[in-house]
Amino acid sequence: MSQIPTTPERVNSQEYKVLFVFDKRERSVWFLVQLLFLLSVMAAADLRDELSCSICLSIYTDPVSLPCAHNFCRGCIGRVLGTQEGSGPYSCPECRQEFKEHPALPRNRTLGNIAERFLSAQPEPGDTGIPCTYCDSHVPAVKSCLMCEASLCNKHLRMHSKSAEHVLTQPTDSFMERKCSVHHKVLEFYCCETCVCVSCCLAGEHRGHRVELLSEASEKKKETLRKVVEKLRPEREETERGAQRLQERRREVAEKAAGETERVTALFRDIREQLEALEKRLLSDISSQKEKLSLTLTDLMEQLEIKKDELSRKIRHIEELCKMADPLTVLQERESHGAADNEGGRERHDIKVPAVGDLDVDLISETLLTGLAAIGTGVKGRIYGQEATDLLLDIKTAHNCVSVSGDRKSASYSKTELHYPQSPERFQHYAQALSRRSFPSGRHYWEVEVSESGMWGVGVAYPSIERGGYQSCIGENNKSWCLYRWDDDSYSVRHDSKDTDLPHVPSCRRIRIWLDYEAGRLSFYEMSEPIRHLHTFTATFTEPLHAVFYLYGDGASVKFLK
């Protein structure tokens, strides 16, 4: 067999195929390595998401579970549930499922162990994950040299060149990002908001431009950023103060809600106790009446039984006489004469049951209504605080066009001036008057009956309200708050010259004014069926408050009700 010559062309061809195959395998391996790395990164990211608390967005610390199966850090969910305390049912921040009571927080040990192992596998603080180029083992790099394109640990950094050409940066493995994409040289200059290399400045697009060193441009930008920070600091401080105010407000709301919850709970507990006491009293009265009537009826029944027995005896005796054959015996019997006479001649009267009294239902009903009314009065006093039943008008403040009744409880508009004695407390320009009593604190309410005609206003005012001029009109200053009813059958409220029209059409002549001095709330209600809320002012009161009213037009009047 002849040997096949091995020509250079064939050898080269075979070598090429071998190299091609090797290169192809190498590329496949490289691709698989890159794919596995990418998948590991994605898996780590997904695992981090699964192990992150949705409140703090960090890896779980001492994870606990809610009844809905959602997990949170014990500290995070504890703070959230703490803010919900006293403001209604507790709820899960994730799914909003509500819990009537503070949910138990059992520790999720499995999740906690997984989170701890995940954290232990993460790089230590300061470890960027980039190793030193010159160390055989994995030693974290602390700096990278752009000139050498190498990352350095502390040991090799001390031995590295200190010349200016060797620019040091934070550890990086992306050196190409630090080099010009055109000339592949280190970026050293700044021009037209772009980082460029020396070749760009000498022969490239930026030739002839005024360029700066990156360090100089960086310092200028830092100075600009410092000025921005100086401007942002006051805004941040104000934002922080606002957050603190809101936090304080939230705390106040939580405390007030807790106080109201306690007050309402105590109120209903007291109502139940009073209702139970009233029920026992009424049942006792009913039982007493029943016992008394039962004794009377029992006595009468005994008397009737005796009478019935007597009548039965007589009937038997008479029946025996009727059976006798001896006429002489029948005629001589005396005991039967009375019965015979009644049967023979006199009119027979039916035996009537003696009249017996009945249960006094009217007394029971009256006791029930009186007791319920007393409970209602007590409840109303506890809800609204002190009831202002003794409000009287201060005639020394009444305008000359305000006609005050003799009992000082009502007033009406007068077309003709009444010429009251001069007084520095009297209103000079508007038909207004203050109440004699003031409220320096506490919770109060009072009711007024208003006219259907004319215009009127009711509200509260400080005693320091002006008595003359435009500013003396209630609602036209910062010392009074008022509800107005206008002649076009509409409502509005006014304070400090700010007028707000209300959508309600007047439907009732009875208005309730409710004041909570410490809470800074003044509310107006129409005592219709049902009661209708008209408006609530919120303010910080600084002086005692007087009830005040305004009148204008024919028939305009107001009256304090008891």
C-alpha cells in the first residue's frame, strides 16, 4: 500500500480543523460559564427578593409570621401593629387582612435559618468581590490602577507606583469604561460635559477646545453640588420638622382615640348597668303588684269555695226532700224555706265575683319612661359635657336695633333704635349681642331657635372682639366664628373674612352649637330628623368664648332654648 503523502497544505488544513474544533469547544464552554454565572446572579437576586422584608426591604431579621402567612421582621411588624393600636382592627401590611385582636407573632425558624445562611454567604462589608490581581488566593482589592489595569490589595498597593500617571480608583473590573472608546487611552480631561483622553484633545473631535483636568472639573462640580446641598438642607430640616409634627399629631390622634374608646366603653358599661338596674326595679314592681293581687284573689277564691260548698250542701238536702214520699216531712222542713221562697216568689240575683284591681300598667310605663329619660339625660351630659342651660343675653352688649326679651333668653331685630344706655361693650354698627356667660374651657353645647324670615347668624366670639367698624361683624375677624342664614334660604360659615357656602338648604328652626374648647372644635347641627351636621371649625382658642348672634331684616329673631 502506498503511503499517502503528507503535504503542508493537508497538514495546515488538519491543524486548522483541530484549532477550529478546539476554538468552537472553548467558545461553548465560555458561553456555558457565562450562562451559569448569569443564572446564579439571577437566582441570588430572586432569593434576595424572597428573603427581603416588605417593610424595611432588607433581609429578614428574626422573621415572624402573621395568621395570613405573610412574613416580616419582628421589629418591623411590631412597629406597624403599634401604630394601629387603638385605631381599629389590626391588618397585614401585605394583603390588608384584618385581625380583631393583636395577632400572635410566632417565629419562622426555617425562614430565619435560610436568611442567616444567605447573609453569611454575602461579601463582608468593604469586600467588593473584586480580588487582587497579584495575589494567588482571593484577597479583596481596595484600589484599582487605571494605568496598569490591575486591582490591588493593601499589601500590593503599598508597593505600587505613586506617580501621577497611575490613577487609582475604587476597585473595578471594568477598566474599559475608564478609557476612551475611540483611542483606548485613559480619560484624563473634561470637555463639553464629556470625559476625553489626551488624543481627543490633540487630534480628535475636541481639538482646540478648552479642556479641564478631570480633577479640576470634578472640584467645580463638587462645589456646585455643595451649594445644592446647602439649599436642600433647610428643606430637609423643614421636611423633618413636618414629619415630626405629623408623628406628634399621629401620637395625639392615637391617644385621643384611645381616650375616646375608653370613654365610650365606660359609657356603654354604665348605660348597661343603669338599664339592668331599671329592669330589676321594674320587674320587682311588677312582681310586687302580682303578689299583692294574687293574695287578694286567693282570699276571694277561698270565700267563694266556702259559699260553693254551702250551696252544694243545700242542694243535696233539697234533692233528698224531693225524693221523700211523706208529705208531712217535706212540709215541716224549715231549712229549705229560703230556697223555696226564692224560687217561688222573689227575683233571683246572680252571684257576682267581687271586683279585683288589675296590674297598674300606667305606673309601670311611667316608671319605665322616667327611668329611660333619666338615663338619657345623664348620657347626654356625659357626651356633651356641661349643658349650657343658663345662657342669657348680655344686654350691655346688645346693639340698639336688638330688642331683648325680659327673661334675656331671646332677641329680635328692631327697625327703630331702642336707645340703650351708652356702654363701651355695646356693638355700634351691627345688630349683634354676646351671651353673659363665657366658656374658658371644657365641652359645652347649647341650642337656639331661629326665625324663618330675615337674616341671622349664630356662633362664638372672644370678649375682645371690636365693637365698632367693619371688623366688628362676627366672622369678619379672627376673633369670631359664625354660621349665617341668608334671605335667599342658604347657609354659609365665616371666620376671619373667609366665607364658605354650605350645600344645605335650611330645613329646621332649631340649631345646636357644640364646643370642645381644648380640642379646638366648634360644630353646628340642624336638629332635624335625623340630626344634620352643617359645619365644623377647627382652631386653637386663646380666649374665653361667648355665644354671639347677628340679626337683620323683618322677623329676624333668635332664642336660647333650655
